[in-house]
Amino acid sequence: MAVKRQSPYIWVTWLTRLLVGEECCEWAAWFKAQHEGSSYAKMPNSLNLPVWQMEHTTLIREIRSKLEAEGKAVFTEGQNSFVLRGNSASLGGKPDLIATADGKGLIIDAKTGKHSPAHHIQVMVYMYAVPRVLRQYKGIEFDGRVVYKDKVIDIHA
């Protein structure tokens, strides 16, 4: 039986896929926002999780290494987790990488799958939320970047 949340909680990717039309079932997003994820049965996922995890980790490490070689301070995944609390719901996310240097910031999401407009929007939501929620980035203006294995998309504030 699904356990109801105390207040709605939305993960960034639930929102971005709806915004760009990759998902059209608003009810599914509403249901996830209203109920604890571990409390209800889900459809089996065909994703080969161990392979994806290794590919994603490798890509993040490559990006991080380049950014650190440029002299940037780089923070990874769990260090970047946030919850932006609003009047009627909370929005949660976890950018793959946040890099800073000289008062400027860059938010990067690494993607190992196919290209999607939702990824661009995902990074834009991070660019909005991160300086509002994570105190260490208050006042920093962020650019964004989506990095695929074969393409880089820069997003400017």
C-alpha cells in the first residue's frame, strides 16, 4: 500500500520530462510526488544498472579531472544534493558536478544515454535552484553544461 507523503515532493527529472513532452502522464508524476517511493510496486526497469553506473561514473571522473586541471573546485553528486522548499511542494535534485572558480559557477550533468531536451531543462532547473538553496553558492551566477559521450551542450545564464 502506498504511503502518503506529508507534503508533495518532486524530483527534478519527473518535472523536466513532463515539460518537454517525453512523459505525458501527469497523474504518474502527481502520484510519485504524493507517495513515498519505497512504498509502492513499480514496473521492472530494463536498464542494466551496473553497466550504466560504471559508464556514468567514468564520464563524471573524466569531466571532473578536466575541471580540476583548469583550477576549479569541483563537487560531485551527493555533495550537490538539494531540496528547494516552496509553499505547496518541495523540489529535489542532485547535479552530477558543480564547479566554481573566481566567483563563477558551472553546473554539469553527465549523460550516457541518448540526447534529450529534458536534460537541457534539467540543468536549467539546477541553475535556478542551487544558488537559492545551497548556501555556499549564494550570489554565484551559474552557467550549465550537459555532457554526452559524443556531444557537449553549453547553457548560459
